[in-house]
Amino acid sequence: MRNGNAAGTAQPSDHIGGWTVALLRLAFLGLLMFLWWIASIYVARNLIPSPLETWEAAKQLFAAGRWQDAVRASMATYGSGYLAAAAVAIPLGLLMGAFNVLGKTLEIYVYALSATPRVAFIPLIIVLLGLGFEAKMFIVFLGAVMPIIINTYAGVRQADADLVEMARSVGAGRFRIFTQIVLPGALPFVIVGLRLGATIGLINTVVAELYTAIGGLGGLLAVYGNTFRMAEYFVIVLTLAGIGVIVTEALRYVELRLGRWRR
């Protein structure tokens, strides 16, 4: 009995306040900045610029408007492809989980497509859609759609069997069981899929901009990397990292809000 209580009760060290986490993150960021500065001193300057040089390059890019134009172009590609992936993947994953025959039929193809490198489809996409916005959006779509489908499908399949059986015993119908038991239980899986899809979609945005018409943040990454303008290159890399952090933290906030709703 004592062991059961110990296992089921959270220890004080398990709970870390929000301010503590923020301070630890700032401290770690300061450490990274210090290591970056040290590396810029001891490594050749044409490889690693100092934080100050990167900041100056960022101001110049912003003043010229190149940074804003690139961010707008990349976010248009990323946002449209990612939202299209979520709009397709969530309903499909729910249907696969709700109807066992459909799930068993499609899952092998979903897993096969998920294991196939998306780069392999780029020549075919270019042939079919050209080098413009539609091709870039579809490349992002391909990267984001698979994790969302797989996690949504897994979430529905992991529904609490005891709760479902209890609901059936009191006469609850399939629709009510699905909306009030299965769907709330699947929400954490869906959010995880959305977060994974967001990360892979951002990577595919850069890939799409490199392989199709050069533009956006991926285009600047290629230009500055090929010409060894490393200060500008670091600005673009840090911008992509910042976008990734913002998107994942926004989805984490949504997950917390949905968790409160489920409780």
C-alpha cells in the first residue's frame, strides 16, 4: 500500500514553476551565446561570425527589406501546406481509427509513404506542378501529413476500452461514445502529430525553396551559404529556429488548453 502511494503521488521535484523554467532557459541561452562568442574567436572568422556581426547583418537585412520578404514568402508556403495537411490528415486518421476495416486497409500504405524520403517525390512534383507556389506547398504538405495521420490513428485506436464498454453497457450509441470518450482521449496524440508535422513541414519548406524556384528563407540560405556570407547565413538559420520555437510552443499552449477541457 505504501509503495502504491509512492508510485501514484508526484514528488515535489516533479513540479517546476513557470518562472523557474524561464530562468533556466535564459541561463542556457546565455551559455550558448557565450560558447558562440568563444567559437567565433578561435575558429576562422569566415566560418563562424560573432554574435555582434550576426546582429549587424540582421539589421542590414531588415533595413533592406530582404528579411521581411523572405519570411513572408516562406510563411505563406509553410502555412498553406501545413494547414492543408492538418485538414486532410485529422479527418482521415479519425476515420481510419473509427472504422477498423478502413484502418487496416490503409495503414500499410500510410506507413510505406511515411518511410519514403519526401525528396524522392520532388522531381515528379516539379514535372506535375512546375516550380511555383503550388509545388512548394505540396512538398510541405507531403512532409506534414504523415505524422498527423499516424498519430491521430494511433490516438483513436488507444481509446480506453473499459470506458467504451461501460458506455455501451448504459446504452450509449457509437456517435456519443466516439465524441465523448474516443475523441477526447485521442486529442493528446493529435497534438503530438501536429507538432511533429509542424517541425517536418518547416524543414520541407526550406527543401522546397531550395529545389524549386529559389526564394524565401531557403533561397537566402542557399545564396549566403554558397557565397560564404556567414553572418547573413546565421541570421537565416536563427530565424528558422525562432519560427520552429514559436510554432511548437503555440501548439504546446493549445495542448495545455485542451488538457484542461478534457479534465
